[in-house]
Amino acid sequence: MSESLSLVWLRRDLRLHDNAALYHALKSGRPVLPVFIFDRVILDALDDRRDRRVEFLVQEIDRLRTELAGMGSTILVRYGNPIDIWRELTTQYPVGDVFANHDYEVYAKERDKAIGELLNERGIGFHTYKDQTIFERDEVLSGSRTPYTVFTPYSRNWHGKLDPFFLKSYPTEAYFEHLHRGIGQDEANVLTLGDMDFLPVGEPFPNRTVSDTLLDAYKETRDIPARPGTSELSIHLRFGTISIRDLARQARAANDKTFLNELCWRDFYFQVLDHFPHVEKSSFRREYDRIEWRNNEDEFDKWCRGETGYPIVDAGMRQLNTIGWMHNRVRMITASFLCKHLLIDWRWGEAYFGKKLRDYDLSANNGGWQWAAGSGTDAAPYFRVFNPTLQTQRFDPKGEYIRHWVPEFNSLDYLPPMVEHTMARQRALDLYKKGLAK
């Protein structure tokens, strides 16, 4: 093979439609060959070899391979450390340029920097683009040109900037004839779960579309865990199997500002992680790292198993453990319970969600947990403590969600509450006050 190629490195953008990096690669003047790397730096850190996310990735790569095969092309799939893989690819193929979309996590930025330097040493261009957000990095700034650290003013600016220009799709389909033809099946390298020492979970994944009917009722139903009132598109957004621009246009056409606001939260947390990378390991507001958590391991284990004696908390944790997903309202309740009622470090809960959630996204998971702990960007003070009983009365008044996941609820077999709410609330307020006074 002597003809110079453009390789498009797919990561969190597993689609051919409306893909910024793919579009620019297709317009580069060279034949385009997609690449996906199963990153061992990430995969080797996973304890559970039945991981829904890995299974989802295998299925989606197979879908892309089938889609590309219909156009006489394919996707190169590799398994290993990305920098080693790129050394091999740039030796194996006549690569002129590499195209990819931005990622905002600390590891991803360090990885891309190292690979950019490797490619540059070999005379290969490395071009990256915005794709998984509507607005990124420095596109929504305060009047003083600094990143927002509170959501409400950020959202006002975000909605104010949201004109059709930012929601236009990249017309990749018009240039599919520039996809490279001629890579054999063996060279494309079909990888299975077993090849990477993972086992199938075997559960279906949610549909990749949202109906206008759901959007019409979204504001009224999104907080009711017993009803199918959320889109459940989070895994598709996490891995980019759907276009954020398509979704935002649909929500805007439905005049659904509530749903749009959820996309705004997503952009906001990406911006926070990008500008304040210390949040990955530390509190956004650093003074909250002075809090002396109780960190009782036995109580943490009971929370993980859904055996706290608080039905809404137990239902949420059992839903998470069973299907790898939890309703967003219940995520807030369970997180608040761990941090405020049990006084366990939010990082423990964040890490547990990171192991279990099929839609795990570092920026949103971190932002949500720091919101629950009071250590994040939220303007509210630390003394917000969710009362699980009141939350149940408001969002699951008939106990439908609870009975589904905690069938022994209201029977003699159900556990008593592991902690009394009024005492726990006061204990949390005292501990926070003491830690922040240091």
C-alpha cells in the first residue's frame, strides 16, 4: 500500500453520522480509514470481567464494521496501550494525518499529548475537534473571560448562545466515497470479549432514540423513578453512538428547555473538568478536603448492597447492581445518603458508581457526587441533606419503584434503618462545620 492515508481515531464518537473528526478526515484529500483501540490502560484497571461498557463497545464496533462493509470499507481494531498501537500503525501504514475528537479527562489529555508528540516526530499531523459537546472549553465564559464555576449563570449564557450554527450536523454522508477500500478482514482484526479476557453480560442496551412524546412529558415525568420518563440515552451519549447536535435540535424543536438543560449540565461538567482537573481526585472547593469522614467500611458495604433500611436508597443501589443503571433522581438520594447520613467520603461512592454504571462518565459522575457532598460547584451551602422518607413521599408515593427492587419492603424480612435521619443530619452539620472551620 503506497497511497497516503488519513486515519480517523474513534473514541467517544462511535458513529459515522455527524462526526466532526470523520468529516474533516474525509475532506483531507486522502482515503480515510477508521481506527478503534481497546485501551488496556483503562481496561486492565477494571475489576469485574463482566463489564457492560466493554460489551457495549464490542457490539458497537461490530455495528460500525457492518456499516462500513456495506460501503466496501472497514475499521482497524486494536487492543493495547494506545501509544504502542500508534507506533505500530504508523510503521505498518503510510499515514499522512490522524484525526480525532477532543476528550476532556486528565488521562485522555495526557494520552493525546503523548501521541501527538509521537506523530509529530514522524511527520504526521494530529488534528482534533470538538464533537461530544455543544460548547466546550472557552466557548462559554463569564464577562471577565473566566470559566464559570456556578451552573445558573453558565446556563443563561449557554442558552443565549444556542443558535442554529452550533447545532448544524457535519455532512459526512456526502463524502463517504473517500473511505478507504482494500483492507482485508484479517488485517481489520475482529476482537471479541474473550480475546480481551472479558465475559458477556448478555443484557439488551437501551434504544438510541428518544420520542417526541417522551420529550413532551419530560418535565413532569423525569423525576419519577417508577415511570419511563427519562431518555436513558446516557450510554449512547457517553460513547457517542448518537449525535449531541441531533439530540439538541430535537429537544429545541419540541420546545423542551428542561431536556436541553440536561445537555447544558453535561457541557458544564465537561468544562469544569477541563479547566479544573484537580476535581478528579480532590474537592472542587479545596477546603472540603479538610472534612474528617467516618468511612466505616461495614456501613459502606451495606450501602453498596442496598441494605440500609431506607427503601428508596436500597431500591436505587439494587437497581444499579442489577442492570448497571440508576434513575437520576435516585442517584442524588443515594449519594446524599452516603455522604451526609453515613459520612463516607464522596470519592468512595463515586468510585463504586464508576465500577457499576454502564453510562459512567467521569465529568458528570464527579460533578454529581461533589454536588451531593457539597464540595463542588453548586452555590448551595453544605447543609442541604436529603431526607430519604420525604424524597420517597414526593417521587415514589405509591412505592412502585421501591417494591420492584425491594420486594421484602413492608415485611418482617426488611431491615430496620441503619441510622436515624434527624441524628444523622445533625451529625453531618456538626462534622462539616468543624472541618470547614479549620
